[in-house]
Amino acid sequence: MIIIDGHNLLHAIKKGEDAQTISETQLCRVISRYLKLTGEKGEIIFDGTGPADKSGFDNISNLEVLFSGRNSDTDTVIEDKIRADTAPKRLAIVSSDRRLRKAAQVRKATAVKSEVFWAGLEKQLSRKRPAEEPAAKREGLSESETRQWLKFFNLEQ
């Protein structure tokens, strides 16, 4: 399970080499593609209550999108999740925040700086994937197609 400090990652992206401007929903969709590709599940937590219309976060697979609310902050929510997890060694915390990295370290969870995570994500998503084999390759020719080819090459039986 990957737990991501959303605004911390957005900040890292904005100050990175490519200095991209990306919205919360765009970020979530990119992370979802990455998680689907790697077979991981994740949570991303943003400060505050988020936009009034959260429909942009619908249909995002492998990633649960959370907001810390008015009375809390992302760091506290993530720290609580780290403390409550029964298998913290299987957690990866994505944040450049020292407080969260320390909390992860105490519970033996993996801590990944936001810049490092984003670079790895971009690298993974930019890899060329082999084209999927057409189903016909496994199924072979139909009987009528076989007859047509035999006839075409004058090999009729």
C-alpha cells in the first residue's frame, strides 16, 4: 500500500526539472495509471475539504482519494494511518516532509521522497509496452479461412 501526501507531491512536481502545473484530479489519474501498471493500491490525502464537486475523482481505480478535513491536516492523517496499520513494513509513504518520513521510519515502513517517487512514476509510465497479441494468433484460422488460403495457393486437398 502506498500512502501519498498529495500537496507535498504537487509541490515537488511544480519545483522539479520539468516544472509542470498539474491539478489534484490530473495527479490522481496519473497515479492511478501507475498503480494499475504496477499492481499496487494506494491512498492520496490532500489538506482541507477539497473541491465542492468531487466528481472529478470518480472512477479512479487502485487509488483512494481522501481529504484531511477542516479540523486536521494531511500529516496528522498519514501519521495516524501509519500508527494504525497492522503491517507497516508493507507501507510506502510518499512525502518529503521530515515528520512523515520519521513516523514511517519508526514503524519500519518505507519512506520515499516525493521527487524520487514522481521520477520513478514518470519513468515507469514512459516505458514502451509490447503490443498485445491479437486473439486470432492464439485461436488460429477458421475452417473457411483455411480453405481460402489453400485455394489461393492451389493446395486444395
